[in-house]
Amino acid sequence: MHAVACIEAGKAYYTNGQRDRAQQCWELSLAYYEDKEEDVEHYARVKANLGSMLLSDNDAKKHEEGSNLIEESSSIKRSIGDLDGLANNYCNLGLYYWRGKRYERAIACTRKDLHISRTVGNLRSTASTLSNLAGIYTDTLQLKKAREALNEAKRIGEDLADTKLISLVEHGLKHVDKVGRELGQAGIRFGPAAECACGSGKEYQNCCGCADFEPVDLPYEFGGVSEDVDKIIKEMTEAGVQPSRLDFILREPDQSHQTRFAWCRMEPQDGWLKMRELPDMAGLHLASARELAEEAKDLPDSVTKPLSCILLSVCAAEAFINQVAFFLHEIQTFPENHLHQVPPELSPDAITFQRSMELTQKWEILGMALCGSYWPPKSNLWTQFRNIIYLRNELVHFKVADYEQVVPSPKETHEILKRIPLKVKTRQIPHAWPMRVLTPDVAHWCITIVEQMISLLRDGYARNRRETGDPLAK
Ligand SMILES: [Zn+2]
């Protein structure tokens, strides 16, 4: 009860302009709630009150403390699902940055507030956030967007029959019109190409306007460092070698059948996050092939699934080496570029290399560059790899020369069948070679060989790195 009384007393003092007393009260209630799980919601709300008050303090030194308190409060609110409270935090942050003319962050926070208020379905707070957003838009000369936001707020006011809200919004709309007239008379450009109000000298659309987008709810939380990164850094450091991001990218996954769908790159901006994705097509091709091969196991007469497996395995081999080309080329733009040697065929640009080079050539060039003395693979594996590519090409480009004799069975083994190891089961049937070759066993063989090649390149790379370290320093 004392803690609750302190919260209310704090609010009263704050409203009355007695900030010090308010702070004392709120700090007292925080001390009560600290470490009490059942009161975590109150705890987060008091933190937010205190944070907001510090943000409006005349002493700018207190602002950072205030925004830290709000961040802490937001992370609690997010974890307990207090969306109303979370929207409120973003609202206060948005107002704070708006006052400070940090429009990028102000827009990012206010759009998050709007997104959450809409999710909750709280119409009144949605309307109030729309008015804030319209204010920021007006200041940044985005008059069309300001009108859109205000008109949406007006519709909410009409739905709620809230005459006060409607008249506030109408006042806002008049203000926007007035600003528009003044800008027109002064010949000042407005809209996306307006000069950004933050003073950067850039156009709004290429500056603070970048933060103006519908926020996305990501199904995961960010934070910490991948366990794999720690492991790799430890291994490399123990070997006396400076770690590189390529060590992480080319690592052997812990569980061999784990599928990665993409690499993500996070680019933190002022109050918002830009996220870019590079699909791991090799992983996707291989996962699809494995799934089909598993299904084909129980269907000894199946030809369609084995056909897909063969094509997909070679797709994986191609997608994998193309990714490697991209990452090795890209490493030139990072500080650890001196740790890697980029082959001359790749140095101009990664796309030409990927497009113009034949598949086995790409493997040879990049394998040599990355694995050093751990390249080439044993000749048996390399030959099988080439045979799989040959098989895939024959199937894909099926060139028609003539009928193939199937009865009586020809004495000479067919060229394609010669390329398949004897232990891999084909069919002894009176049909042309594709029907004899497209078996679950051949499918399994193709996948295994491609997996072995990928593992070999990753493993050879890691060993070579631990042994040679910084090649240019030697
Ligand atoms: Zn700007």
C-alpha cells in the first residue's frame, strides 16, 4: 500500500511542478517493488514515469538517465506483454526526440507507438499518436502525410462521437493548410524532396524520412552473441590467429542436418533497424533434396523424387560456391581483408565470376584460394563430384540423338552408367538410361557427395586458416 501511495503521491507532486518530491516518491516505490516478481508491472510503470520526468528536465545531463530508465522499462513491458505501457513509453520518447529536433528517432518511436496502439485497438491513444505524428510531419514539411494522419484521427473522433477530439483535429488541419500557404508564398519546397528539417542538408526522403515505415513485429529478440562466434574466436585465438568474419560464415554447422534459410544483416539506425537478408539457397536446395531422398527410400520404383534429388544436389553445389565467391569478394571491404587472399579471377567483381565461370572451375579456384594445402580433394571424391555434375547436365539438357537399344540388353555398358560407382544401386531393366539411373540409391549418392564437398571446403578452410593465419604478414 505504501508503494502504491508513493506512485500516486509522485504523480501529484509532478503535476504540481514539485519534481524533486515526485522523484523521491517514485524512487521509494521502486525500492519496494525491486525483485518482487508479482509487482513487475508496477515496477516497469514507475520506472517509465521517472524516466519521462527526467527527459523533460532542464538539465540535459539527466536525459540519458531518463532514456535508459525508459528502455529498461520497455524491455520489462515487452516481456510481460504490457502493450499499452510499451506504446506509452514510445510515445514519451517520440515527444522527447521531437522536442530535440531528432526527427529520425522521433518518427521511429512514434510509428512504433502507433503500430502498438493499433494492435491493442485503443482508439483514443491511436488518435492521439496520429496527432503527434501529424505534428512531426508538419515540422518536417510532409504536409500530405500530416493531413492523412489527421484525417484518420478525425474518423476515429467521429466513430467515438468525441467532439473535443474532432475540434482538435480540425484545428490541426487548419494549421497544416496555413503552413502550406506560407511555404508556397515563400517558394520553399515541401514533401519528400524537401530539405530535411534536422539540418543535415539532405532531402527528407533520404534522411529522417527513412525511419517513416510500418514497423514489423519480428518473431525473435536480439541480444548477446552467437555461441558459435565465441567458439570460433576462442579456437582462432588459441591458434594465434586473428579471427575473421569469414571463419564464422564458413563454419561447419554443429548439427549436420540443420538448415539455415538465410543470412541476416542488421544495420542499426537512429532509433530503428534496417535488416537485410541473403537467402542461403545452398542450404535450401540441400534440405529439399534430403527430404525427397528420405521419402524415396520407401519407394524403390520411384524415378521422380530421385530426379529432383539429383538436380537439387547440383543446384546446392552451385549455390554454395557462388555464396563463397560473394563472401570472399566482400571480405575486401572489411578490416580483416589482409587475412584473406582473393584470387585474381574474383577480384574485379563477384557476379561476373559467378556467371561466367564453369562450376568445377569455380570450385577449383576458390578451393585453392581458401584451403591452400588442403586442396584439391582426394581424386576419388573429385571424380565422383564431376560425374554427378555430368549426370545432372545430361538430364537437364537431354540431347536427343537416337533411340537407345534396350532389348536385347547392349553388351557395352552405357557411358552414363560407367560414371556411377558399382556399389550405388541402379536398375537392371529394359529401359533407356534415365529409368535405370533414377533410383533412390543414386539420389542418396548425389546428396552425400555434395555434402562431402561442402564439408571438405569448410574444413580445409578452417585448417588452413589456423595454420597460415595472416598470409600477407609472412
Ligand atoms: Zn534528417
